[in-house]
Amino acid sequence: VFPQAHIDWVVEEAFAPLVQLVAGLHAVIPIGQRRWRKSFFSAQTRAERLRFSVRLRQEAYDAVIDFQGLIKSAWVARSARLSPAGFSVSYANGSDACSYEWPVRYLVRRSVAMPQRIHAVARYRLLAAQALGYSQLPLLQLPARYRWQMPVPTCAAQGVHEVVLAHGTTRQDNEWPDSDWLALARQLVADGFSIGLPHAGPRELARVQMLAQSLGSAASVWPAQSLDAVAQRMAVSAGVIGVDSGLSHLAVALDLPHVQIFSQDRAWRAGPVGSPYQRVVGGAQAPQVDHVWAAWKEAIAAYRQGTRP
């Protein structure tokens, strides 16, 4: 829409290396809000906050968009320096199953009303479209497309066989049973795939060790590594099967064959949309292994046939 736009992205410091892999950004500005909360008034934190503020105000922005809708993010938007005609903007109201803190609308110069029920990605796109004055349709129906500063080959069409199982989640009510992961992995191996097993934390490590012990040489336990390193390894996989989690959403952003497993009625808000090789299974309750397997076969077939949205 605006090919000459200079886009600066303020992002929590742990995610900055991942965001730096996205092409087309003018600058990535890390912020340490999560860490600062632990020692907000210490000399070191005050110095870091000052440096961040100075960096944030180096540019005069025509538009500052708060996509989170939280007080902490709206405060950043409020702190940015604006051009004479510039403005800051966020959501005017909350939407079902989307985080929102009502004082946000009073911290920014403009606010945009949102539907009560809306997909999370559509919510971001609608905010940007309304704030910047361009048509939001058909953008809300299109899948995500990113220009990555790393190779993202069409691996599933080139004989790459590692399928990544994104089993980890911070919410136990999102988990899929270990026995189902093992049964699915065995079906994948029988179909000629190997298994990639990322993990973060002791609980996930125990799960991947169990799976690796059962699967033998067909499984690879990935080392604990940064999110950008995980992304670069996922990018050269045959695809990803995972629960509703950050790694599953990353698989969508990488445009990989993907099956996303839901154990609650949240697919309408967070599931992949618009791509024939990215499927949703489950909903109010966790899906059976056969349903996940069938969805994977459909996704990988669509990808190999070159079906693109």
C-alpha cells in the first residue's frame, strides 16, 4: 500500500532477533519491559529506560500504531515523537478472546472501533487499514506473507523429510496427550518422514526425550536455542504439526505446510486462514490422531501440488 514507507518495529528484546529476519523494516527497536518490571526503579533499569526513550524519539513519526492494546504498549506509542501531522492510534474497545485494557484509548490520539468477534490477524490488519486510510478488503481474507531475510525454500516439494512437532505450550489446557504425539510420530515415520523435536523448559524436554527414545534414529531432539535459530531451522523443514502456540504461528508466518491442533474453541480467533496447506483440527475438544493425520496428508498434498492462495 505504501511502498516507500519506513517502518520501525518496537519489540520485546527476546523477540528482536526474530523480527530482524523480516525484510523491509527500517529499524527494529528492542524494549526490555518484561525484564524492567523486576527492578523498575533500579539505577540500571532507569538508565536502560532512558536510552530506550532517546532511541524511540530519534525519529518523528507520521503514524504510531499500538497493535497490542495494552497499557504498556500504548504508553510506548504515547512516548514516541510525532511529526506535525502525526498521530498515535490503538483499539477503541476489546474483542472476544483478545487482550485489551480500556485506558489504552485515552493514552493515544485516535482509537478505532473493533468488531466484538474477530480473528486476531484480521484485528491487526483492520486497525492498520482504518488508521492509515486504505481498504481492508480483501486483505482480511489473505494468508500471511512475509519477506524473510533467510532462505525459505519449497522444501516439501524438494524431498526434505523432517516434520517438526510443535508440541510445547505455556498453557496446559492447550496440550495434546503425549500418547497421541507418539502415535502421530510413528505414522509420520512409517510414511517416510523424520521428526524434529524442539523444546523449551524441563517439561517439554521430558516429552521430547520420551518421543526420541521411542522413535530411535528417526527423531532428532533439537538443542535449546533462540527463537530466531528455531525459525531458521523450521524454515527448511517439510512442515510443522503443532498445538496453538508461538511455534505454530511461526510456521504460518514461514508459509510452511502446517496442521494446528486446538483443544478449545479458539480456532476462529487464532487458526491459520486462507491457505489450502495450513489446516485446523479440533476445537471444543482435542482431536483424535486420525483426524490430525488426515489433515496433514491433505496439507502436504496441497503443498506438493503447488496449490497457493
